[in-house]
Amino acid sequence: MSAACGCSTPEVGDLAPGITLREEWIRGERAVIMENSLYQTMMIPGKAMLPVTYFYKPTGHDLFLRRAKIEQSFEYLDGWYDCLPWVGDSQSRVANKGLLRTATWAVKSEVADHQAKVRFSTEISYPDPVTDRPNQLSFVKTIVGSSWDSQLRMDYNVQNIGHDRAKFILVGHGRVVAAGGYGHGNYVYVPGNKCWILKHEWPALNALGVKSCSWTSWPVEGVVDFVPKKGVERKGEYVYAFVPGAWAVVGDEKSQEYTIYQCSPIQLGKTVLPMPFWCVLHRDDDYLLELSLSRALGVDHWDEPWATVALDPGESAQFSVSMTPGQGLTKADFVKVTE
């Protein structure tokens, strides 16, 4: 890992088989660092960045955007940042990026039988943005790694510990990158044939007359493949496309590096959602891949049935997300995958 993180990065061959956990304090933040012969990943519970970095040793690249200094990553919410019970809204009526980033966290770690496990838990309380009724949620995220592979698994459990039915938005806000940064040849691919456009200013969608908050066909022209625009090329174009899918991949055509993100079915109280939504945010100079249980990011559409999910008192939402990096496959290889 870079010197900015306060950690050294051994060569792949320098580590004996196994997996370790250790804690450090970095710029005033408690950091949990998991490492095996293939990767080193850092988790910052105080910022809800779980994880903030994942350095893949075989390629020498991070799976997330890496700022020059780690405190800049704290400021810009890099890595995989969890947002609950909303991301924000245009009128700033609620805390931006949710309440986990200011919550008080408990951390429990263990290493046994070639497996490392870190359990992060907290509770948040909030008034419903429309009804003003009090809600209370328990949030538990367990991150699991093993000594023998590069996969990182994230197990989620959100429970309604309040007295009323609780509506919320849960988003895994991923500032993911391929081949170490945003560049020509990057792509974000999600299988499927339809997507929900939350909002946009995108030429192909404008030409089709696609309105905000509506379904259209997927993929959308120009969204999957990333071409960075700078200077006069930048026109302020953007799109938020929510694609229902069990998996997504972020990759780079030139280096053939990739990371597969896969999600289990979501147990939501008494019902099961077969898959989440992958929100592909594409802008002039960057892209994000966000996992969401619903089709909105903020409270602007709170009363719409598609904008939130809900739990009755005592009910839980449970699911797992895994991320697995590799090298040697192109976008065409993933497009061929049918199951």
C-alpha cells in the first residue's frame, strides 16, 4: 500500500500463505487492515468506508480510486462507502450521504481456520423525511476474507429495531476503477436488457426522448464504455442508470484487468428480492458503480414506492456482496456470460 496510507506493500512472493488482521490509527481514524498474499485492504468504520482501499498485488493496482493522500480519500468518500438511510437530496433537508459516517461503531475481529472476519456494527435513529415518525435501524456489516483467494465478501444485516414501519434507502457507493484509475478502455458492464433512468443529461437518451424516472432499454449508448472528457470536451453530461442484475463487472480492455461484483438474493423481511439494482453513474470525467436495494438515491422521491424499501419492527434485510479481481478477460468475455 502507498506511503500515504502509512503502510508498506510487500511483494507477492514475500508473504507466506495465510491471512492477517491488524489495526492502526491513520489521521485520527481507526483502520482495520486485512492482508494475504494477493491483496491488502483497509477498512475505516468511522467514515463508513468498508473498505476504503483494496490493493491487488498481482497487478499493483487498487480496485478503488486512490487519492494522493489518504485524508483526501476520507474527504471524497472513496472506496466502498455505505449510505443509510438515504444518500441525500437536492434541497439538503437531510444529512448528505446518510448517517453511518457519523455513527458510533463497534468492531469485532477474528482470524481462524485460514479465514479473517471483521464485524462492524452500529445503530442509527432518524425521523422519516415525510411523516416525521421516529425510526431506528441496526446496521451490521461483516467483511470476510480467506488465505487462499482474492475474494472479499461483505455480509449485510439491517434490522428495524424501532416501533414503526421504517422506510430507507441503502446504497453501497463504490468509487471503483479499473487498471488503477479512470482512463480510456475502462468499462462498466451489467447484464440485462432494461434500466431505470433516475435522471440524466445524456445525448442518446435525449434523442430517444427518455424522461427522468422511467424505464428504457439497456445498455444505453455510450454508458458502458468510458471515454474521459477534459477541457472543452466536457459538456456536463451525466446519467444515473439503475440496472437490475445479480452481478456487475468493472474492467479495462487494454490491461484485461477486471473486478466482478456479485450479490446474493436479498431477504427483505418476509419477501425476497432476487437481485439488487446496480446504479451506473457515468459523467464526463469519472464513473461510479453503486449497489442499491431500490431505484433512488435521495429523499426527493421518498413517497414513491420504487424509491425505498421498508421493514416492519423486528424484520431484517440480509444479503451478501462479493468482489473478486482478476486479469485476462475482456468485456466481450463477460457479455457472453448468460448465467
